[in-house]
Amino acid sequence: MTDISHSGPVLAADGTPLKRSLARALRMQKLRALMLIAPLLLFILVTFILPVADMLFRSVENRIVQDTLPQTVEALADWDPASGQLPDEAVFAAMAADLQVAAEQKTHTKVAKRLNYENPGLSSVFRKSGRKVKKWDLATDGPFREKLIEIDDGWGDIELWRTIKTYSGTFTSGYFLNAVDMQLGAEGPEIRPENERIYNTMLVRTMRMSLIITFSCILLGYPVAWILANLPARKANLLLILVLLPFWTSLLVRTSAWKILLQQQGVINDTLVWIGLVDDANRLVLINNELGTIIAMTHILLPFMILPMYSVMQTINPSYLRAAKSLGATDWTAFWRVYFPQTVPGIGAGSILVFILAVGYYITPALVGGTKGTFISNLIAYHISTSGNWGLGAALGAILLAVVLLLYWVYDKVVGIDNVKLG
Amino acid sequence: MSALPPYATVGQRTWHYTFRVICGLVFFFLIAPIVVIIPLSFNAQDFFTFTPEMLRLDPEGYSLKHYRDFFNNDSWQSAMWNSLKIAPMATIVSVTFGTLAAIGLSQPHVPFRRAIMAILISPMIVPLIISAAGMYFFYSRIGLQGTYIGVVLAHAALGIPFVIITVTATLVGFDRSLTRAAANMGADPVTTFFRVQMPLILPGVISGGLFAFITSFDEVVVVLFVGSAGQKTLPWQMFIGLREQISPTILAVATILVAISIMLLATVEMLRRRSERLRGMSPS
């Protein structure tokens, strides 16, 4: 044994201080772990995170006005819309010049479409003028103010110029304001007229229906989870298959099953008529409305509620209930005061999961929801693929994503993402 | 919920049986819509409801004509082949990346573990329509929109959370001294991985892979946006069918898909029990 009195740091086998040697080993370990994760992280970043970020960016990006009408934007900088006066000749000349270039490159229709979202009617003004301005000689054909107004009265409207000025920045809050039924008015954001408000209704409906679905899942799932957790293992496993099979069955299969069953000439209505509950002449309307969406989505999301509740209930010791009863509690008191509070984590986990999934649903509402039972996702899809108003679609998407991420964060705090179990 | 005690009151007895009936009804609600389409798919008529012949169990009322239509119809066949081309590729990509990352994540010291986990699970959380729209714009920009590779990459991204979750769950029960023992006896890390670690976590990897497969095989929103007509998958074809004119062939397709789900579910359950038995847990 060497001297124990030896002072100074403890050394590792290779002569470096032990502390440093350990730190290096730990660093190596961390690096190795990160090296294993890095390929996937990179993959997810490129295939998933970047696309989503790119889309969200579209909700505020607004370079098109600046790019297409550069001279006009510059000339308009000095103009004050509050003055009530039309911009001066310089602005009109700049507009004529910009329009000529844009019409040549056929980009004036794009900017017209963009501005039309904010001020319906602008599109036709631009299209009409673009064709004619192309033939003008910019040096000699002035003054352009009268000539432009002559082509279309729209140019004499202060609102048109105000819209162009308002939306000439690189970034805009316009899409987001639009998504919550507001617009950029003369004095900042203002609420849209009553007849143009649709998006708030849609958001509220999505939330309300998701809540209804979540509650029906709790109501239907609780007894099932209870019976699964309290039956002998063999029987419980057999019954669990009845929960897992829908979970594994294709979403489209389940949706088509509901679409077929809920029809007016479908199996459910046939059975009800046969039993005599419903008159053949007034068969129930179960599909293409809110009810259809709620029934189908409750069925589709129910396993996501049952499984977390079941795993929590499995851990609850049955002797607590017996103890409560032997202390004189009635069945109801024992359940409500002793058993139920212990199942709250399971209910919470299941509810957040079901709500997160329900809020973003697209396929089922699109197929069984008709017009009354569609969700915000359907509107986003409409703006991305049909109307072409990508910015608005992106803004609605950003709002939906914010709601979901907030709930995801809560879920992580309450349950922990590590504890998510499948099947 | 063991048997009712002999001293139970009438009220308790009534509730006991009422409760069972309620549970039975919920189970019925869960399973009936899936079961009911199976006999309907053998309907000899083009109806979506039971014909009187079917109710009489008359063989005349049943036929395989919807199945024949599925196997003879070009658009259904090409849709099926597209699905079978896309799903396995997406599964391979997500299982390869996912397993490596799960092993990295289950090391004892991982910096930013929580944040990394949150990012890797996010494809499961973000609403599909947002993922789909984002991928549509981004993939068009880099020329992947409407290509086979684009759809495979998108589906692989969606399948990764499932692989991560199942494989990390398996790794929780993994005994690290086994890899140390292998290293001690002179095996290099690659040999250790393939000869020692991989066989033990294989059940988790396979069930993760099955989840990834079914995710891609069932997926319709992303493929609607990222794919073009050349990548029309089975769910896409079903979606169109349901949306435009609904033909009873869909019932046959649905039945086939239910059969596939039952097979996958059985495999996953078997693997789960096997791995629990191996780890010495009681097979619950």
C-alpha cells in the first residue's frame, strides 16, 4: 500500500486527476448518446419541424405588395389616410409605373388577389387597369390620376389607397386579425361587420364539440375502465381486446362504418323503425350534422380515454374501498370519497389526450359532419387547397397549434410524455 | 368486481347487474360498428343495409361480388399497391432512425432529454392538417411534393413517435450489465448491439414497427396534400369513395382492413406478453 498521507488530487490509472478523468468519461457518454439521437433529430427537423415552421411563417409574411408595387409603397409613405384627401399625382404616377411592370410580368393579378382578401372588390380594379396601363407611355401620358380614375372609379376611393398603405409592410398581422374576425381599420384593429364573422364561430364550435366528445368519452369510458381493472386478469384481457380492436382498426374503416350505419336508410334507422320506436316516415337525421360527428368521434376516440383510465385504476388497491365500507361508508360515499379521487389522474390524462386529438380532427368531420358538424381543420384545409388564401389558413393553423401545444405542455406536466403508453 | 357477496341487498344486486348491462352496452358501442360491416360486405345487392334475404340467412342474399369488384377494379388495385409500396418503406426509415435514437435516449446521461423527447413526439401531437399543410408548402419548395420519396419521408416522420415510445418502454427493462459484459469479453459496440442488445429489444422494435406501419397504411390527410395521383393510397381511395359516390366495394375493403388490424393486434399482443415473460413479469 502506498502512502495514504499523499496529498494532492486523486489520480486515475493514466495519471490524470480522477475528477477530470471522470468528467471526460461523462462527456464522452453524453456525446455518444447525442450521436445516436442526432440522425433522427435532424430527420424530424427537416421533414417535420421546418415544414410546420415554414407554414406558420406564412401567417405573418406579406412581401408581395412591397415586391410588386415598390414605387407606390414608397410614394405612399408620405400620405396620411386620415387627411381624407386622395394621394397626389406622384402616387398615381408611381402606381401606373408599377402596374405596367406588374402587368408585363402578370404579377398584378397576384397582388390583386392578396389585397382582395382585405378589401373585396379590389381584384377587379387591378385586373381591369392592368390591361389598359400596359399600353400607356409613362413619359407623356400624364397626369395619371384622372386617367386611372377614368378606367375604374375604384382608384378614386380613399379606402383602396388606405388598404394598400396598411398592407405594404413586410409583415402583417392581417391574417391573424382575419382569423379572429377582425380587420385593420383606420384606427388599428377593429371587429368585422356581423355578416363577415365566421372564424370565431368555427373556433368556438370546434372547442365546444371537442368538449362534448371528451365528456361523452369520460362517461362511457369510466365504467368500462372500472370493470376491466376489477375483473380477474384472464377475463379482463379478453374484454381489453374489444377496446384494442377499434384502436387498431383503420380510421377510415370506422368512419365509413358510421357513415353507412347512420344513414337514413341505414342499419340504425332500419332497426329503430323495425322496433317501432321511430315512424318510417320520419327517420332520424343522424348524419351530416353535429350529432353525426359527435357519435363517430366519440367512438373513434373512446379507446384513448379507456386505456389511461384503466392503467390508473389497475394500481388502486381494492382494500381502500373495503376499508371505507367497513368504517361505515355507503357504497356511494366509498366510491365518491375514496375511489373516485384516486382515478382523477387517469381521467385527466385521458381527457387531455382525447381533447388534443379531437380539436385537430379533419377526416371524420369532413365525411360525417356535413356543413354543421365541421371543425376548424376543415376550414384550414379549405383555405390551403381550395381558396388559395394560404396566409389565412396558416393563421388559423397557428391558433389551433397554439391551443394544442398548450394542452400538450399541461399533459407533459401532469402525466409526463415518457409515460405515454400504447396498447 | 368479484362475485356478489351473499349479504348484498336488493339495491346492491340491482346495481350490480345494471352496471354490467351498462358496460355491455359500451362494449357493444365499441365493437358493433366494426363487426356489422363484415356481413354487410357480403351483400348480394348494392345496399348498405341488411336485405330481407340476408336476414332470412338465405344464401341467395350473400355473394362475393364486392370483393370481386375490389380485385378487378384498376383504381382500387393501384391504390392497394401504392399503399403496399409506401408503408413498408416508411416503416423501415422510422424504425431505423427511431431505434437508434431510442437507444441514445435511454442512456443514463442525456443532455436536454426532455426537450429532445418533446420534439421527437411532436408529429403525434401536432394536428395532422397542420403537418400536412406545412409539408405541402415545404416539400413543393424542395421538389418533393407529389413524389414517392416525399410521401415516404412524411409518413416516416409521422411513425417515429410510435417507434420511440415502444422502444424506450422496452429499454426501461434492459439490463445494462449485459452490454458491459459483452464489451468486457472483447465485443466491439456494433457486435454488442446486434448480438446482445438487439435480440432482447426486438419485440419492442417490432411492435414499434407495426405501429409505424399501420400509421402509414391508415394515413390519409398528409398523403392528400403531399402526394399526387401517382401515390393514391388505399385510404385516399376510400376517402374519395366516401366523399363522392359511395360504392359498396368500400365495405369489402373495410372488411379486409379489419382482418389486417386483427392480425396486427394479435402480433403486438403476443410480442408484449413474450417480452413481459422474458423480463420475469407475470403475464398479465
